[in-house]
Amino acid sequence: MRKLLDWVYRMAGAAAALCIVLVCLLILARVSGRLMGIVVPSSDDFAGFLLAAASFLGLAYTFQTGGHIRVSLFISRFNDSFALQAERFTLVMASVLIGYLSWQLVYLVWESKIYEELSSGYIPVPLWIVQLPMAVGMCVFCLSIWDQTVQSFIKGKRLPLSEDEQLAAGVDE
């Protein structure tokens, strides 16, 4: 199960990276096209859609690798036992909040599909297609938070450290 979860997080991260590459290619096409007198219709819209997809799809991978910005200066002053309890409390609260947000994003996609909503712009795109990567990314992030919460309670696993935190603590991984 661990390998499957890690694979899901990596694939979500890879999908986010692909979206960033597509944004770059789209902007490159727009700039090159402008120099040759060619208009790339709705390129701003598609770049925004891809950026939103990349942002949401990258959440779980970033969380699992310790890349999220967090204020660890405060918690690092506590002893290990209290710090673990504070992390557990934070993870439980995050599990509830991210679970609710995931539910709402899935509902938003479903509602957009039912009402056949379209994006505005030169090229109308069904909004459910645009919103789906956001919902998938948030659901994978929710899974990641739940995974970390279970790991914390069962194995006593602490949140992953960022590279800077590892350097500051003198930890080698």
C-alpha cells in the first residue's frame, strides 16, 4: 500500500510538472506567434487553467517531500513529545478541513457538468474539464494528509522536513 500511495503522489507531481511545461510551451507559442502575426486564441485562459491544475496537482507531492511553507520555528522549541502532539492536532484539523474542501470541489465539478457551464473567452471550454484537475489534486492532497495523520498516530512519524530544515537540524536523508 505504501508503494501505491507514493506512486500516486509522484504521478500527481509529474502531472503538475507537465502542466507547467505546457504553460511554458503555450506562452512560447503565443510570443512566437505574435512575432509572426499569428494569434493564439484563448492562450491566457488556457495558461490560467493549466496553472490552476499545476497548483492543485502539486499539493500532495509537495507535502510528502516537505516542500510546503510552514512555521517550524515555533514548534521546534518544544520537546519531541509535545511537538508530535501539536503536529497530530494540526494534521487532524487539516484532515477535516481539506476533506471538506475536497468534497466541495468534487461537488463543484459535478454541478458544472450538470448545468453545462462554459468558460468565457474565444474558445468556450466546459468548466467541469477545467475544474476536474483541481478536484483530483485536492482529493490526492486529502489522501496525503490522511496518510500522514495515520502514520503519525500509528508509527509516530513526524512531518517531513524541508531541505532547509534538514540543513538547520543537521539531518542527513
